[in-house]
Amino acid sequence: YQQASEVIEKLILKKGSIKGLTYNRNINVKTSKTCYALVCETLKYKSVVDQVIEMTPNLDKEYKKNKTMKYSLMIVMIYELLFSAHQSIKGGGHAKKTLLQYQTQINSALARLKIQKRCKENIDLLPDHIRYPITLPRYVRVNTLQGVNAVQEAIDQFKSEGYEMLAQQPPLTKKLIKKEDGTVEEQSNIILGEKEFYQDPDFKEILVFHHSIDLHDHKMLENGHIILQDKASCLPSFILSPPKGSVCIDSCSAPGNKTSLLSAQMGNTGKVYAIEKDQKRCGTLIKLTKRSLCKNIEAINDSFLNLKHDDPKFKDVEYILCDPSCSGSGILDSEEKLEEEKRVKLLADFQLSIIQHAFAFPNVKKVIYSTCSVHQVENEDVVERAIKELNKDGEKWRVVNILPHWNHSRGLPIYKNSEYSIRMTPSKDFTIGFFVALFEKID
């Protein structure tokens, strides 16, 4: 309870993500999984728990006056008492003793709330967008640097472990869901058994599994044969697709998944300059790309904006991947969504500075820009601002119509050629929210 409480407290203060705060702790994997599940379920019911606290006389005073009963700990324990499978608080301690003094009032508050909301079951208290969450499948990218038969070898290994490979993508379930803003959206989910998987119809090196499958300890992950990477996150590298022997920059490269995919597409030839300004994340980048057998990557621990355009090292750079820091609003479990207009605007200005810096390398031919954001200001607006600035003295660059026959969501049609970009959405494309645009120099 204390561990879950500490994670929630930091989430409220926007000091990390759920996974980062639960799995980057000095506790074993099993405990981390338990903590992660408890945090997720508590947050799921947080709005209901807050109403229960408000409806229980004097309960809010306990975490204001009692040093052993923090607000974050209180909501974890009330979740356990009211909404968990066992509906009881485990263990002992002063906090439990304090809370159980209010147990009758807490149960009474819940009963009154259900009457007010005309709900029969506890789960009916949750709004649609929480009650019917989008469950994204688990995407596994096979590392083709492991050999020409890497994909088939991975498939055979999973089959030997009892997984069944389906011949094609399975059918979908569709449901109309009332969103947080009150609008109604059709939401689809893939019907996939826990021991079933299939090859992605667009990219054959991507295998798709049930969302509950945990492969973090799988031997193929540990030896670099597979990489856990959302399909949408693979798009920038797949679309940029630098030819063998070319020179490329990944401008904001950690943790290295996109970088290793660039390396694989280039057949470990040429050069990929992987730029990462954070020293710790740069270490992660080096470790993961080495595990993936990448031999054409040079990691540079510096800000991309500090790179000199006249540095002889970069004179042959023709392809640049720009995936700068963004609001993360496309990630379903992100507790760091920066909804404040001012903060998103600052991010957009930074993103624009990254791609403008990319355009200034003397021999660059293509620049790909991506975010895991759903905000127009970080996506279509940045692309429009960039192309206007690039072409103010004549048409020198164009936005490329990416994968014109792509059977997925396109960019919002608000500017000329905005629909040339790709927008991946969880409810339609079964990936994290993601945006990709490709710029190409006109000969």
C-alpha cells in the first residue's frame, strides 16, 4: 500500500509515469507487477473514491491532520475496502486502524452515491471511457539483424511455447462509447485469445499478441531477437527507410527502438548517428542497440540542437529522424498528459526548433517528424509552420503523401496536404496515438 501510495503521490505531482515509477524501483518484478496493478485500479476508481471521501463526515480531516495517513494512501486503502476483489484492507498498522473507524460511514456513503447515480453495481459508477477502456494488443518487433530467418525463428519459438498463430488479424468488437468530453465515438477492440498471435498485415516483422501477455523476461527479448515496440512507434523508421550504405541521424534517440530499426533497415551498413542529451538515457540507448546487434550506430551524448551543420562528420547525412519530446497525450496509461495550452505550445515550439535544425544540414534529403501526441498544435500545426518557413523564399521542400494506400487514419484536413500525414488512433488502429509526417527536399 505504501509503495502504491508513493507512486500515486508522484503521479499527482507529474513526476513520472506509472510504469516508470513502479518498475524503476529497487523491488522485485513480482512486487512491481502487484504495485502497478494496484495503482492502475486505484486511479480507475479515484473519482468515485473522492466522492466517497467527500460524503463521509470528517474523513478528509484524517489525512490533513494525521501524518501516517496521506491522501494517496487513503485512496489506495478505500479502493481495497470498497472495490477490490476481496473488499478488505490487508495487513495492519495505524492507517488501517484509523480508516476502519469510518468503515460504516464509508459503506453508507457508497450506497448513497449508487442511489444518486442510479447504479446497481459498483462498476456502473465509472464513466464509459474508463469502464470500457481501449485494450491495445502487445506488439513484438522481430529484430531482422538476427538473420534472414529471424521472423520465422521467432514464430517457431512462440509456437513451441504453446502459442497458436492465426492466419490473419482476428475479428473486431465495436461499441459506441461516451467520451470524457461528452461526445460519442465508435470504439473497436481486437478479439484475441491469451495464447494466440498473428503477423501484422502491414509489417511482417511485427507479431501481435493478447494485451495481457508479459514478455519482459522472455529469453528472446534478453538476447535481442525481439523488441517490445508499439506498431505506431515503428512507423517513422519504416517510412524514412534509409537505403543501405546511407548516413542517418536519429535526433532524439533513447531508448533506441527506432534507432535499432533504422539500423536493421540499413542492413547494419552506412552510419546512424544516435543523439541523446541525457547521459543515463544515452547509456540505455547504447545497451539496447548493442543487444540488438547494431554495428553501424555511433551514440552521441549531446543535444541535437548543439550539432554543428558544418561539422565534417555530418556532411554526408541525408536522412534525419525527429521524434522530439512531446506531451505524450497519445499514450493510454500516461499520467503526464499536458493539457495546459501554454505547456503544449512550448513543446510545439521546441519540436519546430528540432526539425528546423534538421533541415539545415547541407546534404539532407528527407526528414521525418513524429510525436506520440494527439494535439493538433504539436502535429499538423508544427508541420504547417515548418513548411511555410522552409518555402518562404521559394518551394524547396514538400510534405510527402505517406503510404497513400494505407488503410488507417490520416492527418486532419486543415491545411494544404495535411492528410498526407498519418495519425494512428487507439480506437481505430489499435496502437498508441501517434503522428507522422515526412518532408522531402525538391531536386
